[in-house]
Amino acid sequence: MMMKLAIYAITVNGAKQALRLKRALPYADVFVSEAGINECESAQPLTLPLSGFVEEKFSQYDGHIFI
């Protein structure tokens, strides 16, 4: 069974790295803040503060990658 992963990025460069990771991990969900959302077409919006956003998502995923 494949792990359900979430990738979180806040900056433009983080969004670019998240896109590279998404290509390697196509089953992962990517969340990017408004600052970098245009850099990662497959991303879902990430709302700040990060702590509150992750708290809502934490139990939905087996693993979390923060960039």
C-alpha cells in the first residue's frame, strides 16, 4: 500500500522544489502558499499560518514534507 504524502511549500523557490518532488511522487498532494502558487500548477492553496493549516491536514496523511 502506498503512503499518502503531503508536501508543503511557502516560498516561490519552495514551490519549484515541490513541483520537482511531485514529479517523483505523483501520488503526493502539494500545498503551496499564495506567494508560490503560480510556480506549481498541480498545487492546492496553503493558507497561513502553517501551524493551523497542518493541524487540519495532519491526520489525513501518513507523511509530511515541509520545504
